Amino acid sequence: MRVLALAGLMLLALTVAGPASGASACAKRVIDDWYDNGRVDGTYPVHCYDDAIDALPRDVRDYSSAKDDIQRALQARLRDEPAPPATSDPSPEEQQEEEGENTGGTPPGDDEGDGTGTNQGQEGGGPEAIGSEVDTAASDSVPVPLLVLAGLALLLVAAGSAGYLVRRLQARRVTPPAAE
């Protein structure tokens, strides 16, 4: 009886796991398509879009537009329309390729005198441009409160070290009472 129950459970497990592996491959194709350029360009079976939304990693679902982009692609698929544009900004290289602008070899925002360039007053914008401006609101910059806390921590360590050294020096100067 136990062997029969165990065989039934194994059969049930294989039956449940079978369709999930097929759905994950389909969902993986949709997610990979979105990872490619921030939009779903291909046409997939309708259930693949829902499976892809369910299969999205939690951080991607919460902190990107992947879920919305896949839902928009699903709606476009249901209406037999072309893929909708990406809702997030593409990188500057992709933007130049898509828009066909600025093919003269000059990076965007490097025009002289427009007031928007990042390398104002510098030639070439090479290694000299590094460290010229600090944008504390950028995602890759060090937060100012972290710098303040690090400075306070260093100050506290220096004060503690100074106190320790003063005590050690005072302990050396004290002469023990003379033994009679």
C-alpha cells in the first residue's frame, strides 16, 4: 500500500512539474527579450506574457518597468499591433542608434556654447573630465550623509586613540611609592 501511495505521489509531482518547465522556457524567452532593450519586440503565445510576469525576479518586478512593459506588449499582441516602445530611457548609445541623431562622432551634450555639455571648457572630454563635476543626486555617487557619518566615525576613532595614548603616558610618569 505504501509503495502504491509513493508511486502516486511521484506521478503527481512529475505531472505538475512538466507544464511548469515548458511555461518557464516560454516566459524566459519573453523576459530575455525585455532584458535585451527594455521592450518586448517578439510575438509570443498569449500565456507566455502572463507566465513571464509571474516568473520575473522580485527585484526586477519591483524596481523596473518590466512588468508594465510586458503587460503593454500583451495588450498590443491581443490587438495585433506592433510592439510598444520602451517606457524606460535607453542608454545613450542605443538612443543614438534608434534616433539616428548625432552621427558626427561628437557625444551628446558636448556641443560648445549650449550650456548643457558635461565637459564645458575642456578639450576632448577624456580623462581630464573625470572629477570635474560631482552630481550627488546620481545613483552612482556617494551619498553626502554617508560621507558625514564616515567623517564623524574617523573623528571618534581619533579622539578615542588620543585618550588612550594620554592615559598610557600618564601611567608611565607616575612613580610608585618608595618602599621603606
